[in-house]
Amino acid sequence: MPPKIDLKLCKGCNVCVDICPLDVFKEGAKAPVVAYPDECWHCGACVMDCPKKALRLILPVPMRPVAIRIK
């Protein structure tokens, strides 16, 4: 699943646009837009660097067991 942006928390700083290694986001009028959701690698860079914690990343089902073992 692509990253989800909580528009109530997002202040439009576009840090996610700048930090995403695959350019999944693009600048929008008031908030960034997930322009290329299928390109997301689920690296979590956008979630970690968002100053307002407005991004949420839900890992695809096949990746969940790996993420649990890494913790």
C-alpha cells in the first residue's frame, strides 16, 4: 500500500517530497500528493522524517513477517 497522508496533520512542508528516494510524492497545492503509489519501496524514510507525523505506511502482507523479525 502507498503512504497515506493525514491532511489534518500535514502542514505542506514537503519534506517527504524531498526525502523520498523514488520520488513517489509531488508537491500539491496545500499538501504533497502520492503521485506514484506503485513505485513505493516501503522504506519508511517519509514517515521517519515527517516533522508533523502526518504520514502512515502500511506494509503489504508479504512484507509483514520480515518487519516483525527485524524489530
